[in-house]
Amino acid sequence: MIRRKYLFPNVIEMNYQAGRRLGVNVYLIDGGSEFLLIDIGFEDTVDEIIELIRQMDFSLSKCKMIIATHADADHIQGLKRAKDRLKTSVAAHPKSVKPLEKADAIETYAKITAQGIDLPMVPVKIDLRLNEGDTIEVGDVKLDVWHTPGHTPGQLSFKMRDLLFSGDNIYKDSCVGVIDAHHGSHLGDFVKSLSRILGDDSKYLLPSHGPVFPREAQIIQKAIDRLSGYMHMADFGTCATDWPLMEEWEADVIAGRLPFS
Ligand SMILES: [Zn+2]
């Protein structure tokens, strides 16, 4: 038996628990009579995570569900293996279901040909759809489901008391989850999701990567300002809504104005 290292009442995070970096944050919500997991990470860490849960004296059969915060490979590559080993249900937002059930290598961000990245993906049947406004009960604990698209269309967050499990929306250094058209990033939605987090009353954010941190306005505002700028810049290509320089240039071209005249 090993000691449970609770970050907050009812909340264990498996990297902190293992005392080493496993990958994505894997939150165990301990409801007393049962528990659930938020994300599971890569397939090669699944066995270690399950062994840790067993050593913490949780009954593996009491795993109510594993939730995919979204369909990116670093969060869910191990989902099928964990589902089979724990004999539990898996849950995701409806917009994550297709990439997960089809193991779509592009939409799960498992395959980036130009960089030689090609992670094997295993299709997994999603048992439960989680929508905005749903409540998940696990033992004595309740989680409110937030749909927070932007990083990906199916990104979920969860509010539990004064804690917000904020997924890939925002990290402690104001960085955000990767913006890339291939897995469905949308800058306008992203800014809306960040604004919602900014306006919330939660005290702490529990992100999917890196440390847990207090929900400070300046951290979130910095990301909102940056992404609002990206919407009108060429940097993120098809994710941008417009590029004012193109309109300026086109007006010059049509009017016959040359750049140095
Ligand atoms: Zn991620």
C-alpha cells in the first residue's frame, strides 16, 4: 500500500502521485465509494497508472468511468487498454466520438507526417456522451460539465466546488493547447472558452499539462489578448478569420498604387 497524495480533497493527480513525469495530467476523482479518471495518457503508461491506483488501495472495479477531455493522442492513446483493464465505461463530448471511435490519426493529432510522428491509435467505443450542463456524480462528489471548444471542437472542462479542470485551455505560463487546423482548432471559440474561464469564480485551475495554479485574471487575459490577435494574423493560417494586410494590399493593387510611389 502507498500513501494517497491528495492535491485537494477528493483529487489525486497521477504524475504527482507517481513522483515522476508520466505525461498528460491524469486526475483521479475519489468519490469515496467509487472513483473516475479524467484522461489516461499514452498507452505505455496505462499499466503503471493502474498499478498505482491499486497500490493506493482503490478497488479497480469501482472505476465509474474514464473521461476523454478531448480526442488528442497524448490524452487518450491508452483509452482502449485502460477501458479493457478496468472494465469501465468511457465518456467524451459528442464531437470527440468520431475521432476516438475511428482512431482518426489526423484528428487525434497522432500523425504528423512532416515531422515523422506516427503514433498507433486503437479505436475505442464511447459509452457515454457528455454535454454542456450535464452533471457527473461519482460517490459523494459532483462535477459540472463544461463544453469549452477552441483547442479542439470536443474539449471538455469540469467544475467541482472551487476547482476547474480546465483541460488544454490554459496553462500556468499563459500558454494554451496547440492551435492547429488538423484537429479542429477554432480561435474564436478558444477566446470564448477562455473568457468563460476568466469570468468564472473557481479558485484553482487544474490543467491537462503542468502544474495546478490559482485562477489569476492576468494569466488568462494574456492568452485571450494573444489569441484575439492571432485571429487577424497569418501565423495560424486557416485558423485566422482575416488578415488586414491582404485587404490593404488588394486595395493598392486595384488602385494601381505601387509600394514605393
Ligand atoms: Zn494536451
